[in-house]
Amino acid sequence: MTRVVFLLFSIIFFVGINIVNVIFIGYAQVELSVAPHPCRRMINSIIIDKERGETVYIKNFTTRDNIIVGYKSINGGEMWDNMIDETGRVAAVIQNPNNASIIYNIIDNKLNKSTNNGKNWVVVNGTWDKSAAFAAYQKNPKILYAYGINEIKDYYWGKYERGGIYKSVNEGSIWNLMLPANDIKNLAIDPDNPDIIYAGTLYQGVYRSIDGGKQWNTVKNGLPAYEPINVLEIDPAHSNTIYIGTRSGVFKSNDRGLSWYSVSYGLPSRNTYQKYSNPLVLTLAINTQNPAIIYAGTSYEGVFKSTNGGELWNQINEGIPCSD
């Protein structure tokens, strides 16, 4: 009996001086009758040290034991060493680039804020019941976007959920609904233009706004149909360049999402753990010192690295043990 993975959370990243870039993805598992895989490595989070680009951290979250297992590499992924075991379920973290003591995170579907470097937390009072995605503009941390979900109880239809993308321009004191939507998985803001926002969706490709969230268009030319956008990352040095991770591998855009093409050469063509399915690309991380270096975490095949902007990927799992 083996397991298949479905994404639950979106990606968020650390920003700011001396802060690393983070993507954290969660998952659920269900039992299927397929042949057992000899080795499974499921990578949900990749962190690159912003000052020491060769230092990389990864995390593998297992819902079975509620344990986060961490590994560290000081040579760009050539070798990994066990680092930490933690418990918890953190879906997203963002740090204020101008004030390192201000941190936002999403824990158990709640958006939280700390003003003392994480010692104390308060729930940010949005107009929604659950938080599922979050993004902050790097150059002006007062500009925030969040994907919130409200639980609706209806006499005729029963209980259901209604979501939307919300925006704040005062660090979360006041939020305004910008787009009603029920299929958002992740959010990202153009590092050079706060009016350009991207939202990865469940089955509709990528939503994009170029006017601060007032109007949105679907940009999915070249993307596989009806596949979740598990992760969306913008090149920190060239904001026209965007990467996304899907069940069909990694896709890249050089025109701010208007067109996409596959950059998956070297990634496994099929998931050897689940015989008839491609491996899920759960997380991506871009080296801010050298944006041509990208790491990809997959659902079963571990970590892959590209040194040429995704054109070629190599597996780098030395030191990462198999999980059951």
C-alpha cells in the first residue's frame, strides 16, 4: 500500500536583508494499491541562505508522525546532513524586509503577526475565517495580499466555503476584497512593481493583475490544462522571469506570465513511486546571488538542482535517507 500526495498549502517566502527565501508546502496522503517504491523522499520546503548561496536547507513534513525533518547542505546540495526534528504545521512565513522584528505566518489556517521577532503573536483580524496564502511587497512591507476563506452556512445548501484575494496597504490593519475566488493556491508580487500580482490556481493556470488587484486575467498559454500550480516563484533579479511547479514538472515564463514553456529536462518523466503519474514539483527556490541556480523539491524523488535557469536538472539526494 502506498500513498499519493495532494497539495494543501501555498508558497510564501522570506524577504529582506540577511533573510533566506522559503517555500513551505503541506500535503495529505491517501492509500492506493500500487507497487511499493524502493525509496521515497518528499521535499516540502527549500531555504537558500541569502548571503551564503551554497548553504541550503530543506524540510520534509510527514503527516503520519507530524514531524518536520530538516537537512542542511553547505556545498550547494552535493551532500546533506541531518539538522533538526520539529513538530508543528506552519504553512507560510514572511519577514518584514525593513524591520526584522516584524514577522507574519500562517499556522492552522490563521494569519498571525509578531512585532518582537516571534516571541509573541497576535491573529491579524481579516474579514475571513481561514488564511491559505500570503504575500508581502519587498520594497514596501505595508502592502500585503492574502487569500482568505469564509465558511458559509446556508439553510438550503448547507455549509460551504467562499474565498477571495484581499489587499492591505497599512500592514494588515484594513483589508479590501480584490477578487472573489475559490481556487487560489499561492500569491506572489512582482519585486519591481507592486501593482503586478500573480495567483497560482487549482485548475485555471495563473491569474495576473497589473493594476494592484483591481482587474485580473488568466495567463496560461503553454501550461498543461487542469493542473494545480503548486508553487510560483519570481526571479529576484529579472522580474519578467517566473517559474511554476506542477504535476508535469517546471514551467518558465520570460514575459511576466503571458506565455510558458516546459523546463523539465532531467526531472523524472514519471513518478517511480506512483507508476502512472509524473512527480509533483512541490517547491522551488531561486538563489538570489545567482538566479540561474534553482532548486526543486518533489513529492517522491527528492531534490533537484539546475544551474542554468531550469534548462537542465540534476538529482542531489546524497545524505537524505528514504522515508516510508
